[in-house]
Amino acid sequence: MTNLFDLTGKKAVIAGASSGIGVQFTEMLAGQGADVAILARRYDKLVAVAEEIGAKYPERRIIPIQCDVRQEDEIIEAVRKVMEAFGQIDILLNNAGVVDAVPIEALEEEAWDRVLDTDLKGVFLMSKHVIRHMKERKYGKIINTASMLGLTASASVPTHSYNAAKGGVIHLTRGVAATYAKHGITVNAIGPSLFRSEMTENTLFTEQALKMYNAVCPMGRPGNPGELNGAVLYFASDASSYTTGQTLFVDGGWTII
């Protein structure tokens, strides 16, 4: 029987891979057979990630490339480097993200722009410059990291700019999926709830926020490391060949209540 989840020979790009779930996704894709180009602003961290995962999977190529997804010129150069190294891009995972926890009356325009530019515009720009290569080959898998907070709000933590950005990611996913389905490209999103990461440590993992989260979430806990991997692998593999425009909420049941 064919292994639908085998990624042998596939070439992947992960934007936002210097820490947290981006590192987990890199290791998972490499473990399934893909070569991976990892992008982020902090090149030193990318190098460390590439060395660590490369040591576990020496047959895989893990290439660190410095890139700020808010800057189109940097994305153009990063995509050029990936194409030079790999010759193709089969999988794009838009995972770069930041969050602010500031009430709207105190939210500065600069802070708003930082979140929207990273979490939403970054998805647009990365997709824009990768999808052209996918279209030529009539094959591609784009996975966007959205959030349950793109569908719901938080009463304990004011994440207004993040809500707006992730809500935009969910609908951008639908729109791009509808346009490019006929070109053999699927576009889907994952919607995590609360997972511990560098980004959430001091905002959504506070004692007050965690207490409320555990009380409301049907599973009564945040997500554990690795519990997003299955959703990403499904969308990255040929198992999802007839699935596009969807957001899969990996949230312990939060969005069903």
C-alpha cells in the first residue's frame, strides 16, 4: 500500500523556523523525507536548528536562510536561494508570527503594524513569490499557521491585532485556495489553540490566562509538543490531495463550544 504521508524527494520551505513549533515542523518534515529550507530573521538560531536537525537526519538537507517576511525584497532573495539550492518548492509553511497583548485604546499604530505585517502580510508575500514556481509545475502544498483566535476572542488577554491578523489568514487561505486549485496547488491552514512557545510564554501562558484556558477548553489543558505535527503532515502530503481552503483547528475542542 502506498504511504500517502511519505515526503521523500519533496522540497519544503518554512517561514518562521528559528524557535518553537517551527522547529518541530522542520524536524517532522525532515523525518518524513523532505529537504527543508528554514527562514527567519535570527540567522544564528536558524544555523543552530539546521545543525541539530541535520545531525538527526544526515541524509536530509536543512538550509538556513535569513529573511524578514515583512520585507518583500528579502523574500524575493530567499526564494531565489531556495530555488538555486533545491530547484523546486513543493511545500510552503507560513509559520512566522508575533503577538501583542494590549487593549485597543493603548495599542500603538506601530505595534499594530508589526503584528499585521508579520502574521498576515508575511503570508501574502511568501505565497506570492513561491506560488509562481508551484504554478509552473502544477503542484504545490501551502500551509498557513492561523489560530483559534482568528475565529474566537479571548476575554482574559486582549489580543486584538492578533485576532485581526489570524482572521485574515483564515480567509486569505480560502481565497488563494479557490484561485489556484485548478493549478494543482492546495492551500490550507492549521488553527492551533494554546501551545507553549517563545511567542506565547509571556502573553498567553500567564497564570491568569492559563487558568481560564484550562477551565474552558474541553480537554482541560494546552497542546503538547508534537500535537500539531499530524495536521501539518496531512496538508503537506498527498493524503490531502482533494482538500483545499480548509482550516483545521487543533485546539483541544476549544472552538466547538
